[in-house]
Amino acid sequence: MAAKIKKGDLVEVIAGRTADQKKIDERNARRAAEGLEPIKPGDKGKQGRVIKVFPKEQKVLVEGVNLKTRHVREGQSAQGQVTGGIQLIEAPISLSKVALVDPETKQRVRVGFRIDVDENGKRVSRKPIRVIRGGAKRGLETGKEIGA
């Protein structure tokens, strides 16, 4: 599993259609000249928290990313409210398309694993080496830089 992404982690979409409006406008101008329909911006560069991880399918559910339209039939809830209509829901995205983000710097990080003296793994960022998660049980506070 890529970087052992877990529920609640902050991730960024690193692959797919760009969300940069300037690039989209340039591309749509070329498409208009060719008589094609304009394309919509994608999710590349968006950040969000992981809602759920699907390890067997190698996918994650990220809030606000990969939104799909779901048409729900009208009904009534127990309180008498009418439910249904058109809803936007998140769909799973491949693990290979997301990267872990350091919560302090909001930048993508590469994650490595270090083994300490009692052979317990802790999750550390590669540059600078900083504990992202898993260090509290071993006496290291989250966000503290450790020697290389």
C-alpha cells in the first residue's frame, strides 16, 4: 500500500486532469478553434482528508475530490422530511494518484520508514526527517525533527 495512507491523513491529487484555470482556458481556446466542446477542470492539485481506505482495491475516498452525481429517488425519512434529489458524492480514487501531505507545511512529502532500537516502525518524512505519525508511543512528539 502506497505510503500506508490511513483514514484522516491529508493527501493531494498528483495525477489526472489539471485544475489550473489558466491552462484550462488555453486548452479550451484551442478546442474552440477546432470546433470541439470545452473540457472541465479536474482534481489535480486539490487537497483533502482521507475518509476511507480500500486496501484490496488500492483506492481511497478523499473528501471533496472525484465528485460524482447521484440521482436518489424521493422518499420520506422517519421525521417526515422528504429525501432524494440530485446529490454530489465522493467516489474512490486510485492510491497511485494521491500523495501524502505534511499537515504543517501543506506540501507533498515522500514518506519513509525507520526502525528504532526496539524494532517498532515509525512514520517519518524524508526531508527534513520529521515524525508524521506513530512516534508518540516511542517518546517522540509529532512534528519533531530527528537526526538522519
